[in-house]
Amino acid sequence: MKYQWLTGITCLCICSAGYAQQDSVTASGKLEEVVVTATKSARPLQDVPMPVTVINRQTIEKMGSMRLNEVLAEQTGLQIVSDHGTGIQMQGMSADYVLILIDGEPLIGRNAGTLDLSRITIANIERIEIVKGPASSLYGSEAMGGVINIITRKLPSVLTGSLHARQRKYSTTDVTAEMGQQLQRFGWSVFGNYYRTNGYYTVDSISKAIPSYRTYTAGTGLRYALSSKINFSLNARLYREEQDNKYLVTGTSSNSIVGTHTNLTEVTVTPTLSIQLNSRQRLQVKNYYTSYRTRTTDNTVADGKLYDESYFNQSFNRTEAQYDLQLSSAHLTTAGAGNIIEVAKATRYDNRNTFNQQYLFAQHQWQVNNRFNLVAGLRFDKHNEYASRLSPKLAMQYRFARWITVKASAGGGYKAPTFSQLLLNFTSPLVGYTVLGNRIITENVQKLQQNGQIASLYIDPATIPTIKAESSMGYNAGADITPVSNLRLSVNLFRNNIKDLIDTRAIALKTNGQNVFSYFNYNNVFTQGVDVQLTYTPARNLTLSAGYQYLEAKDQEVLNQIKAGKIYYRDANGDERKVKTSQYGGLYNRSKHSGNVKLNYENKKYAFNVMARAIYRGRFGYGGDVNANSILDDKREYADGYTVCNLAVQKSIRSIVLEAGVNNVFKAASAYDPTLAPTVWYGGVIVKFGAREKSISTSNK
């Protein structure tokens, strides 16, 4: 078993009957913003000792966004990237290391490590909570970079509903309907969303950068109070997607255009039983089940013949019990245990494969005094496919004065090897290379040898070590400064040291001249930088904000080789020269500089709102290697930076809201960023009935 020692925290769970955002009222009568993701307990945002960003429902509606990736693209320190789907970078760490939750439960269905954020509609979202930095001590694997938790709307106290319809360029349609009510003992809510788009091209090619697709999302929430101390809830969600695109097949006797069609179905069901044992103790037991299924069929366009067919089926079931003890107003302890069964079956996997995992967690929150608070905890994970993990974390906050608070946190993170890294068995039908999962190397190389397909071995398969989980140590330190009531400055410095990164390496040469690849632990990487967020309210109806991130993300092994004078490049004259550390640009697809500027104007007299935003991304390495040394060190290997400007306007007429806007007003473009859409206009209408928005409760109490 491998230990990551650190005076430790983690936070798993304060039970709420459903993972709800709640608001509390201060002694002055002011409504406080309360978050749950950072500690899995309802805690005022101003008292959370970790870097947390909250995006509320009102802000999301004013932006005019339709999918989750559009909302996250405008946040400081987050970068949308296209890599087998639309994923998110956080603190320079790729989409593989950012955990996406809905109401505290993980989404599955990653493609090459990326969970496609365009799958998720903004319909029924109450708020989005973003926790930056390692959170494995709280959430286990995939949370090395941070956590994004989508908190859905809870039950309103009276019958409430809305209908939201929007139309965009490229035949994009988005329609949402929702309704719900909490009665004395029984409550219910339902919502549905339909989305379709023809997609678009960003370059002159056969394939669309964003394919045409249609999605259907439906969800329901039920809650029943068995008694004054026992509550039962059931949440369910269904997502279906149909996607179409084309691609060009080359390298054969003649080029062929192939049409590809994908069907995707995702289902989640979560029953929860919450028992208030007494005024100080609570017990919660829940079971989360989700399944993700895709099937892709490729046919040549000319004659309709089947070119390729594949499928991927994954299921995830987690049973968890949590116990919370409020020792006093200053001490809150949480402990619990869980069991996970994960199953995957795919065209490229051998047989049906099952992962089993058990975990224990403990956390203590201590309000030392009215200035200082501390959160510490620990999580232990035992897995059937890799060594056990111990993930600690420690976070603290100190309020020096009313206008300045400092906070610091440190924690261990890890990411388990994926099904593909362990079990993949794939041979490219077009090129002929083979990729084998680490667990099945020996037997499959022997089969290739028996079939006469191996020319030589680079590495003896019997000597290849079993891959282990990637691990990290992350550190965050920052301050919140409010010198005057209408000005707020937040600064956060971060550093993440990641080791044992898993990557591919050639292990054998095939008789067709192609290689056999498998997975190894060998890279050590670090990311570091600073996030700055400034918010200024010069008038009651006007808010200005600006955000900036400075980021360095580099491979430590490459730096060591550069310092040792072992990496060269060829200059314009063809002469070899040693690369200097100042020339090394770090990891690809990371921008050293990024930021945003936003303006929000709200005219209550005439009931309209204007929101304007400018989002800047600095230059980034696009993956080209013009001087053949396999690192980013030449200015020709960078894509230029760009700024995207978005404008949204809303007008309220009683219970009706009219909206219109333009995204990418000035037609920013980059050949190396397919997530960057051309200029898009849109218009829509929201019709609400029942209670006013402010009367909708997000509490399950």
C-alpha cells in the first residue's frame, strides 16, 4: 500500500437528504451564500478554507448559455479544450483529472479521459460549485485537479414551473420545461430538455468541428417524509443522444467518405434514506447507480456498406453510509464507508471487466474561534486492480480583520488507471498499429508472436511492471480582500506536483512496420500559477469584474534533460544547438496567460438586463514539432491567442422573459481550437408560473 503523508484532511460528507445548496441568514439579517462541495456539508462560502467559485442560476440565465461547457468557458482559471469531446482544464491539469458531479454523484462515460461537457444541459441547474485543487481526500479518483459540482433545483414550496425556448444560428434549438411542488409530506419535481443542432465547420474539411446531434434529457425528484426524523428521496435522470458526422478515409487504393452515426444512452438513479437520530447525530444511506452505453456505426457514403461498428457499455454502482456528529457548535465530525462496483464491456476490451473498490473516510471541522477555522480529514481506498491509496488533506482559514481573510490548503490526489489503460486490445484497421492494456500485455504479445506478426521486441513483456495510480500533492494559498463594501479582490496561488503519469510507449515492432504500444508510469509534471478575481460594484445596478490566471505547466523530466544539456534543436542554418530552459514552453495546449472582463447592468425600473463579457486566451502550443525534438520550444509551435466577446440582453414583462444575444461578436477564430464557434446569434423566451423565483427553496429540510 502506498501512503501520501500530510497532516491530513478530508472532507466527506455531511448528510443532506439530497445534495442541496442552502442559504443561511447572518445576525445582521443578510443572506449568506452557502456551499456544500468543498466539505460535503452546508457551509457559508466566506468560511470555506479552499478556493471555491460559485455560479448561481440567475447568472447562468443572464449569460444565455445552453450547455455546461459554455458556462465554464467564461470562468477564471478554467479552459475548455477539445480532445475526444469538450473537456475542461483546471489549474493546468487536463480533463482526465477534473471530477464532474451532479448533486454530488460522479458522471461516467469518459472518452480518452475526457467527459464531454456538452452532454449536460443547464436546464434545472440551481448553481455550479467549483473547487480547485486536489479533492481525492473527499471524492477519490479523478479529483486530482479539482471538482465541478452541478447542483440541481430542489422542491418549491408551492406549485411552480417554467417553459424556456431558444433558437440559435446553425438550426440550434433548445427547449426546457420544468415543474414541481413540495406538499406537507410529499414533494415532486420533473424537468425535460430537448436540444438539437446542425453543428458547424471551422475549417474546410469533410468533418464538422461540432457534429450535428440531438439530445433528450429528462429528470425527476421525489421526496417523502416518513416521519419528522426520517426522509426518503429518489432522484432519476435519463439522457439520450444521436450524433451524425462524416470523415475521410485515406491510405487505401482510393479515398472514401464515411458517415458515422452514434447512439448514446445514460441513466442515473439515486435513492437516499436520511435519519436524524437526535439533535446532534444524523445517518444517511444512499445508493447511486448509473449506466452509460454508446454504439457507433460507420458506413461508406458512396455505397452504404458497413465500414466499422463499435460499442462501449459502462455501469457504476456506489453504496455509501455517512454518519455525522455535531459535538458542539465548534466541532463537526463525519465518518463513513462505501463500496463501488464498476463494469465495462466494449468492442476493444477482452470480455466483461469488473472493478471493485471499498473506501473509508473521516473528517473533522473545527471552528477554533471567530477568526480561525480548520478542516482536516483522510480517505482510504482499496481497489482490486491497483495498490491501496491513502489521501489526506488539511485546510485552514484566518480572518485578520473584517476586510481581509487568508486561507491555505494542502492535499494528496490520485487517479486510478482506466479500463483502457489496463484492458484495451485495439489494432488500427487502417494503419496497423496495436495498443494493449497493461494487464493483458504478455498473453496478447504471445498471440501476435504465434501468428507471426512480431518482428522484434523492444521490451520483454514479462519485465513490464504493473502500472499504478497516478498521484499528486497540491498546495493552495490565497486571500480575500474587501477594503470597501463594493470592492472585492480574491487571489489564489497554486502548485501541483504530479508523479507516475501514465503514458504510452512502444514495446514491440510488428512485421508490417508498425509498433505495439502499451502503458507505463514515467512522467513527473508540475503546474503552478496564480488566479486573481476582482469585482467592483460602482452602483447598485452595475457590476464590473475581471479575472486573470498566470500558469506554468511543465514536464520535470524534460526540464532535467534541458539543464543537463541533452536536448537540442536545429537553427535556421541547420546547426544543432542546446535548448535553454527559457525556451521550453511546457505542456501543449496550455495558455500561460488567460483572463476575462465582464459587465452586468440591471435596470429594475424598465425590467431589463445587459451582460457583456470578453474572454481572453493567450497563445498555446498546438502540438506541432517543427524542429523534431518532441518538446514545445519554438515560436512556430504556438497558436496565436484570441479574445471572444459575448453579449446577452434580457427583458422581463410580468412572468415572461424575452432574451437575445450574440456570442463571439468579433469573429475570433483559431484553426487549433475547434471549441471556438463562429459568430452565433440567438433569441428566446422564458415563461414562468406559480411562485416567484425567490420563493423556490433549494433545501431538502
